[in-house]
Amino acid sequence: MSSTTTTHSTQQVDLRSDTVTQPTAAMRAAMVAAPVGDDVFGDDPSLNALQERIAAITGKEAALFMPSGTQSNLCGILAHCQRGDEYIVGQNAHTYRYEGGGAAVLGSVQPQPLVQDAQGRMLLADIAAAIKPDDPHFARTRLLCLENTWNGHALPDDYLRGATELARAHGLATHLDGARVFNAAVATAAPGQSALARVGEIAGHFDSLSVCFSKGLGAPVGSALCGSRELIARARRIRKMAGGGMRQAGFLAAAAQHALEHHVDRLAQDHALAQQLAGGLQGIAGLKVRSASTNIVFVDVADGRGPALLDWLQQRGVLATGLIGLRFVTHLDVDAAGVEYALDCMRQFFAHSPDRAAVPAASGTAVY
Ligand SMILES: *Cc1c(COP(=O)(O)O)cnc(C)c1O
């Protein structure tokens, strides 16, 4: 992969997200060769083929290609809910916290956020208690939205089953934000089970799900909403309204199709690299690994030194994010040498600046 070579000749290790990947040469070739047409007329053969393929993988009747995961979740929620309905969602879930409040702003759908545990689970008792009775005082509780993986954590099957059965028993629809569902599938597939078969199993718990091709799968653009024919027809109307009706988008679909063929099983390598990174980080005094699951590692930095460490790393070509603790994400364009280089840079930071008291901690627990 030429992109990896370029990255390492300049000692660039970009661990900000699995969205930063460059399309591989083979993916670019597939894109260039794609037959295309105007998808608003339903004429794009590459797009139609992708939608059929992802619908088959997820075991749904239909699928709709989307420019982003945000738009895919938005169209999913708005296709399930009417104005004045509400959806139950994790307090730190992407659809609630990181999508600009779109369901409320654009759909007048009220979120009912609930506390999640360290693995991303809402208590079933909390979900049950949040479902409102049919009474004019309340918004109509219509939808349960889960996220898998959440902060890298794959939700266990018994939880997926328990939460969605509870929702169904109360007449709620269920939606999965599966931006990284391929990572979840690779991490939880039974021995001998293919990752794509496992995606189908996870999807089987839900009425609809959104998957991203632009994260771990390494495509440049694109997500898909999968669900019943009827739901997808409603979502198509909402996508058009949101400005997401694209024309010769088959070029993008070809990249996603290539990713489905070639970049799913290799996610196991990203997961192994994340474990390699976490193992090295554990040996560095001043850092505490908060979690390391699938391809995402969260680290707490002692004494409020997170921002200084981020700067230090950036000056050395190692990029990470610091929104909720330092976050490192492995992906297609990271290798073992890059991970070792990043670890070296962090060891140097703590070796060269041992004065931990230099920056006062913002709080007693000193995390960034
Ligand atoms: C990235 C992400 C999204 C949104 O995807 P975009 O394509 O960036 O809009 C939704 N949910 C989760 C969990 C994500 O990580």
C-alpha cells in the first residue's frame, strides 16, 4: 500500500480515527472502473448492487446508501418516529451526543437519554422505566436506539437480545447505530463463523441499522441504512429532503463494495494492533489505559498533562484526539512499526519531563 509507505517515510502515525485512511490502489481501481448512472432515478448499477449486497448481509429487505453515518442515523430515526415521538438512547451515544441534535432539530423527535455503563449498556430496568404510558402528558415513546461498537466495546448477545425484546414487548421499534458493527462482528464471531454472517446475526435483533463504510472498512465516503422495504422507502424521502440524493454515486459504492470484499476480516489486525498499543501504554508511568476494545484505546493522563502530551506527540507526527481522555484508533494505514514509534514518543515525553506537578490537575482524578 503506497499510502502506508508515504506515512512512514515522514514518521506520520495518525491515530485520531479510523476515518483517516487513504483508499488503496485496488480500491481506487475499482472506483474508476465502476459503471454508474443517476441514482435519483434509480439508475446506478454499482449503487444498486451495493444496496442489495448490504441488505443481504444484514438480512434486511432493503438498504439505502447515505453520504454519512450521521445522515443515515437521522433518516433511520425520522423514518421510525413522527414529530412529538421520542427515542430512548444512551447518554453518550453518537446519535444523541455527536450528531448536532439532528433528530430533535430536524425531526422534532425528542431524545430520552439514559446513563450507560462502561461497556455502553443502559440498564434494562432504566429502559423499562423510561417507556412512557399512553397519556397526553408524555411524548410517545417509539424507538430504542443502541450503538455497537460503543467506544470500541462490542455489546454482548444477551444484552442485544434482552434490550430489543424488552423494546418490542412495549411496542417500540429498534435501531442500531452500527457505524463499527463490522468491528463488533469480527470481535464476537464464533470460531469458524464468518464476520459477515456475524453481522447478520447482530442485525437480526433490530428493525433497522446503519453501517459505515468510511470507518474501519477504509472506504472514502458512505454509510447504509438497512431495514424493511417500507422503512427504506420512507427513509429515501427523508434523505432527499436532507439533500442526500446523490447522482453518479456508484463510484463511492464501488469503494464500499471493494471494502466489503477485502477489508472486513483484516479488522482483526487493527484489533491486535490496539492490544499491542495498550500493552505498551500499560508500562508507562503517568498513563492509565481506561479501555482497549476492538480498535479503540482510551487513556487517562495523570496530573492534567493530556494536552501537553497531545502537543508533544503532534510535533513528532503522532496524532490522537483528546475529547474524552486520549483516544487512539487503529486502522488500515497503521502498522506495528507505527504503534511502536508512537509508544516511543510517549515514553520520551514522560522521561524528558518528569516534573508531574508542573501543570495542576483540573480535578482530583486528573483525567483529560
Ligand atoms: C462516526 C460515527 C457516526 C457518524 O458517521 P459520520 O459518517 O461521521 O457522520 C455515527 N455513529 C457512530 C458510533 C460513529 O462512530
